[in-house]
Amino acid sequence: MPHSAISIKNASVTIGGFAALKNITVDLPQGQIIGFIGPSGAGKTTLMRGIVGRQKISEGSITVFGQAAGSPPLREKVSYMTQEISVYPDLTVQENLSYFATMFGVSPSAISKTVEEVLAIVQMKDKAGQLVSKLSGGQKQRVSLAVALIGKPLLMVLDEPTVGLDPLLREQLWQLFRELAEKGTTLIISSHVMDEAERCDDLLLIRDGELLAHGSPHDLRVKTHTASVEQSFLALVGSKR
Amino acid sequence: MSLLKTFTTSKRVLSQLRHDPRTLVLVLLVPSLLIALLRYVLDGERHTFDTISLVMLGIFPLTMMFLITSIATLRERKTGTLDRLMTMPISKLDFIFGYAVAFSLLGLLQACLASWVTLGLFDVPTKGGAWPVLAVAVLSAFLGTALGLLTSAFASTEFQAVQMIMPFIFPQVLLCGAFVPRDSFPTLLHWISDILPLTYSIDAMQQVVKSSTWTSDLTTDLLAVLGFGVAALIVGSLTIKRQE
């Protein structure tokens, strides 16, 4: 069993009287791709925000690499890509990346090399001088992902990173995620696309703020006697009714 | 707090404006054009123009920087960039002072142009000269930035952010003593105007007109405006939460 990177104990989140997360307890392994799967509004984003420390946990606790989620030492180890295109539309790709690199703590002398590296990874080198507002949706998405790659974080929390991308690029990004995980990076990736779930090492099926199931895609299929994660999700939802 | 991160944030904010030339032109030129307009509206009333144009040099930077900052901050909150920054190893003060420095610089440019038009082109007499006028204008810009940062916390849409100028800026303009002398106010209104920052900007401007030396009242006024601005920035930083 791999070493656990994130430990969530009885975590509940209530936002304005609405129970967004209900008593979630789970340990997540290091160096793996962990999928948060579930319909929109299920609580995936809330759980991610809890892990990066943006969302206050009403009850229970979340620890990341042994420290309370969001505590200052973690800010240099964790990157977060929100569901919105969280980069500045009125800056060029290059200006965005240089800015966020400085904020992430990359030293001034290493900025241009870092920017070049992450641009190469998301294949946006030729667009470095373009304003983000002039890019297509998929290209904006890649700039946002490039920001999350800055500084080689130990944990990357990516909220729907492949939405709206063409199949070829999606395939390339999943290869990238796999390479990062093999080098020891822990990746949390949310998706409501079930075929992406099959590519994760570890899955959390989330619905209505509850953790329906946790395990590898194989485990989940075996447990529910189904042929795909999609079917096991349906089976689990059905058995709850 | 890190100087590198603060100034890099200022540079980023200014780069955003550089890519938005229309906003830049509006911010830099419109105050000067309005003062020129005022000059010809008050063509036969030279004395009135002399008084009002200087008051405007205090009010324009306040209102424009207030509007720009509240929209800019609201955008940071809405587009996820603030979310991202708050998970990074930066201090909230880097973010806030980064904005304050950037927009105060912009306010300085705006004030230089508008002061040149007022004092140079239209020969509005001030005994104190151009420097104190610029100082008042820049501090007003800083104050506008600080108030914009603070009030954007109470707005959840652009419509609301723009409307904040009504409750937060207009009463200050009415009560600052520029149009009606403060001495003629009822006691309660006088007290209220005592605690409004623009009152001190305008009083400073009036000092510059009257006095050929840098008076201690002028220093007090400028420190008051600076103090209000810093206080608004600090309260504003409390409205930005690491954890929501």
C-alpha cells in the first residue's frame, strides 16, 4: 500500500445551511492519479477546495503530507487549477506564467526557464506572446494547467482539467498526468466523464456530498459485479435508493 | 510580505492596463478634458473656475481609482485568480499593496497631466505651487484605490461594484466643504464631514491655494488622507479570506 498523502477524517462542510460534504473519511495515496468522479453539484469542487485549504471544513479534518490543509508550508507544495480559467485574460501567456511563477516562489533567475518548460509541456510555446483573451477555450485551459505545473508541486489538484479539449489533446494530457505520477507527484483530478475514471489509479465516487465508494477502477468493478466504472456508479446509486 | 512579490503584482496590474489602451486613455485624458470643459463653461467667472478646478484635481483621482480598483478586485474574486493566488505562498498584503502601488502610479500620471492643464495651461493661481497639488492628487488616488479594494468586498456583481460610488464617494463630495463651506453645516453634518477622508484632501487643496509655504495644517491633512487610505487597505485585507 503506497504511503498516504492526504488524510481526510470525518470531514463535513456546510455552506449557508446546505450540507455540501457529509462526513467524509478517506486516505489518499501518494504518487497516484486520484479521480474525483460524480455528477456536477456532487461536492467534488468543495472537497478539492478543502484539500488546497480554500474551503473551511465545518467538522472533521483534512491533512496533506502530515500538515493541516492550507497551512503555510503546504503552499509551496500544492498547486490548484480551478474550474474557471483562473488566469488573466488581459495578459499574454508569457506574462501570466511569469507572474504566477514569481508568486509561487520561483527565483527571478529561474523564471524564464520554468516558463519555457511548462509551455513546452502543454504545447503552447508558439502562443507565448498572445493575449489569453485571444486564445480558444482549449488553449486557455492549457495555460491554466501550465500555471499549475509551475514549480513541480508535490500535489496537483486539478478541477476538470480536460473539459472542452479535443480527444487528441486529452490523450496527451493523460499521458502527462501518468508521467508526473510515475515521478512521484500526487494528482487529484475531477471529472464527470466516466471514461476518464478508468484511467485513474484510485477513485472516489461522490454524490450529494457523500462518498459512495473508494477504490481502484478494478476494485469498484469487481465489488459491484459490473464491467465499467460507469455501471458501478449506477449500481451504487441504485443500491442506495 | 515580500517586496519582490508586491512589486511584481504592481507590474502585473500595470501590464494589464497596458494591454487595455482604451482604459488607459480614458483614465489619463478625461480629467484634463473635463477641466478644460469647465474652463470654458465658467469663461466669465474666472474666480469660480480657479477654485473649482483645484477641487476637481482632488476629486477626479479619488473617483476614477475607486471605480477601477473595485472592478479589478471583483474580477480577481470572480475569475478564480484570487483563489489561485490564495493557495500560493504570498501574503495578502503583497496582493493589496501591489494594487495600491500600481494604481497610485497611474493616479500620479493622471494628476501630472491634469495639474499641468490646470496650473500651466489655464494659469490657475496657487500660492503653494505645483508640488503640494500633486501630493494631494496622488494621495487622493491612493485613497480611491484603498476604498475601492475595501468596498469591492461588499459587491458580488459589477453592477453592485459600480453603484458603490453612490454611498461611498458622493456623500464625501457633498460634505467635503468644496461647494458649501463646512462652517455653515449643522453640527451633526460637521462631525460627519470630520471623519470623511475627502474632507482632508480638499482642505489640503485649499491650504495650497492660500499659503505660499508648506503649512503644518497641510502636513496634517496629507497624513490624515494617507492614514485613512492605509486603514482602508488593512480593513480591505481582512475582507480577503484565505479560507472561505
